[in-house]
Amino acid sequence: MEYSDIIIIGGGAAGMMAAAAAGDALSSGGNISASVTLLEKMPRPGRKIMITGKGRCNLTNTRKWNEFSGHIHPKANPLKAAFLNFDSEAVTEFFGRHGLETVIERGERIFPASGRAVDVVDALVRAVSEAGVTMHTGCEVSSVKRASATDSEDTDRMSDGAMPEGRFLIECRDGRTFSCSRLIIATGGLSYPATGSTGDGYAWARDMGHTIKRCFPSLTALVPENYKISSAASGPRSADASGLRTSNMGSATGDILKGHIDRSVPLSETGALLNGNHIKNVGLTLYADGKLIQTEFGDLDFTDGGLEGPIGFRISRKCVNTLINGGRVSVSIDLKPAVEKEALERRISSLWQEIASDGRNRGKKYEDRFRILLSRLLPSSLAAGFRRSVRNIDHKRLASALKDWKMDIRGFVGYERSVITAGGVSTDEIKPKTMESRLVPGLYFAGEVLDLDGDTGGYNLQTAFSTGFLAGQSAAEDLA
Ligand SMILES: Cc1cc2nc3c(=O)[nH]c(=O)nc-3n(C[C@H](O)[C@H](O)[C@H](O)COP(=O)(O)OP(=O)(O)OC[C@H]3O[C@@H](n4cnc5c(N)ncnc54)[C@H](O)[C@@H]3O)c2cc1C
């Protein structure tokens, strides 16, 4: 069994930042004999960072706490001390010190100047190594336990003697074992499991007495009714097929999510017509059980998953949360938010007369003239999908339909393609000034494994960096 003073499980954004902060804090505090070890199950660390920001990695943004905090869910307060201790200026300064130049783009978002997410990973790996941390990759932790009084007496189990009470015992899938006096769990959430994030930390936290707030995918595609072929949509079949029922998820997060529709379920004819449309500057309103819940304005994408893009993602948290709890959800898209309905009605009426009096349209059927009308009001790629999705419509009711394009939401794309996992280790049980557990001394949490999730725009990585930095720094200071 290998002993290290501090062990971090998970070499993602939070874990690598925690490792670098712990190593740096130990050496600046003169504690050069203490050791820090990082365990990562994938062959290389930072796999998820590589796919962030479409391969460009939006690593943070320039927002100060009073603005930043409005984008953190379910409540921002548990993050405040970590953020103020290591804010976005500190993050960019940290990366600068480790050889990564950054640039500020539209929306105050910060990216690596190279435009390459891999450079963020390389900078973190350099920081970890310069901080004197030992990193083991390909090292999948299979169990975590805190030594009890019995373990301390059980000299047979330990090749190198008795295990002091309160130490953490870590077993890996390949048979390696580790122990430590300070443990940081930074195993991420459940999203994009192929990157290594399969929710392992939840089960260990729960076994050590922590509450796991119900997990669900967020920043994910919402699937309108009739968008996917219905035979495969929703229900346990699609959920099982996507692997939602893995042992960790089953035991620690508890369930198959009602409303999950796997990304791979094929599109219906309507979905195929709408897929690929990126519409700019529209309004989107979310209704849960008939009540208006949220209204957003901006860009919306129809993809092979369903409704996505900035405003689709913005409503996804509340939408998924309602669906998994058995509620009904619908949305209304306002395709002409800059025009009042009455003005739009007048415009449509005059366009309709123009089309009717155009000699080229003489003898054309109503449906063909209606199609011409639509093509004057919408891009042709969208017009076809809109026409198919909105039944029983004529030119008199078109203004209402364009201002209030209603869709029932049948479900959502799950962890296989959601950007983030909402829910996780309850922040009520974490000391916000150190990230240490209130229940288990010496145990710390950082990153997405916590019940903290942010909107798109660099909020999630900043949260991982802030909590990781504070956890690493606190664990090191606690050793002194
Ligand atoms: C497609 C996509 C795009 C995104 N884009 C952005 C963006 O541009 N900006 C932004 O702010 N956020 C973005 N995010 C969110 C952001 O990537 C995450 O919130 C962040 O990476 C979480 O960091 P973490 O360290 O907590 O978890 P992770 O990055 O998931 O790291 C956890 C690590 O733990 C390891 N691990 C898990 N279990 C074990 C085990 N049993 N033993 C050993 N190791 C284990 C995993 O292999 C993994 O490396 C994006 C997410 C996705 C999926």
C-alpha cells in the first residue's frame, strides 16, 4: 500500500487544479516532506476539457461575483468563498504563469489564445508536475473507505502495519492500494461518460454519510413531441439502452429518469425537416404544468437531439427537472419578437393580397399560395419544418402561430450528451471556506461532483477551478 499525505481522485479540471494548489501550498509553507498524489482512471487526464467549448474551451469569463452568482444553481452561496479566493482573474493569471495565453471574446468569455482546449490540459498537467505532484493515470479507483478503530487494530490487512484511525483507504481496479490522511474527491458528474465521468464519487460520498441531491442532466437538448420516431421515444427501453442503469448511478443517484430520450433515437419526418435550423433573435417561453416559468430571448438551434443552442440550454434545467418529476412541459417560440402581433397581422394580410393578385399564382391551390406566403416570412429551411409542425393553420391564423409556436416537450437527451450534471453532493454538508466535509474530517470535494452547476459561458469550469483550488489549498494548510 502506497501512502501519500494528500490524494486527489479525478484528474479533470477540479482535480488537477486541486493537486497543483495543494503541491504549491505545501512548498510555499515549507512543508517539503509532505506528498500529493493524483489518481486518474483514463490513460490521460483532462479528457472532458478537450471537448469543452467545441474544442476551444471557454475556461472562464470576466464576470465579478454579483453577476457570476446569478448563473450558478441551485444556489450560489456555497461557492462564494471559493470564487472570491480564486476568481476568474486568478484563473487567467494561473494559466498565464503556466504558459497559456488567454483572450476575451464576445460575451466576456475567456478562451485560450490558441483556440485549442488541449493547451488548457497541457498547462494544467505542467502545473501539476511543477507542484511536485505524483500522477497515476490508468488508475481507476474502485473503492474508498475511512479506516475505523477496527481497521487500526487489523495489522493482518495491511502489509505495512496498522492503519491509523481516520486514514482513507483507496483500492484501485488493477489491485493497487493507497492510503492518505486528506482525500479530495473530484470525480465529476455523469455527463459524457466516455470522458471518464461516470459518477463514481457519489457512491463513495453516500457511503461516508453524505446526502446526494438528485442528479439529472442539464444544458441538454429538449425533445419536442413528434420530433423523434415515437416507438423508440422515452420510457425504460431507451433509458436502459443508454446505460443509465449503471451500478453507481443506480445506487447513488437512484433512478432511471422519466422523460429521457436517447440522443440516438432517430428523427421523425418533422424532426428531420427542422434539424439543422439555427434561428437568431427569437423568444422562447417555458411552461410547466401550464404555468409560465421562464422566458428567454436569443438564438435557438434545432439539432438531431431536439431544441438546443443558447436559449434552449438556458431553459433546460427547469424543463428537465419538471419532466423527471412527472410534470408536463411545453414551450412557445416567438419567431417575430420585434413585431407586435397586430402589425404582423397587417403585414401578412397585405402579403397575402399581393400573392393573390400576382398573375403567376393564378390557378394555384391554397396550399401552394400559403407556402409562398411562408417563404416570405421565414427562411425556406425553417418554413418546411414549421409548416409540418403546425397543423390546421391558414393565413388568418399565421401571425398567432409565428408569435406563439407551441410545442409540447416530450423528453430530453440524457447524460450521453448533456453538458452538465445537476445535483450531487449536498453543499449543506460542505464547509464553504475550505471545501471540507462537515461530516468526515479530512475529506474534501471539488467540481461537478458537488451539487453546483452553472449556465454555459465558462461558469462550470470556473466553478471547478475555484472549488478545486480551495480544496487543495485547504487540505495542504490542514496538514501543517
Ligand atoms: C461537451 C461539453 C462542453 C463543455 N464546455 C464547457 C465550456 O466551454 N466551459 C465551461 O465552463 N464548462 C464546459 N463544460 C462543463 C465542464 O467541462 C465541466 O463542468 C468540468 O469539466 C467539470 O470538471 P470536474 O473536474 O469536476 O469533472 P471532470 O472534468 O468530469 O473530471 C473528472 C475526472 O475524474 C476521473 N474519474 C472519475 N471516476 C474516477 C475513478 N473511479 N477513479 C479515478 N478517476 C476517476 C475522470 O476520468 C475525469 O477525468 C462542458 C462539458 C461538456 C460535456
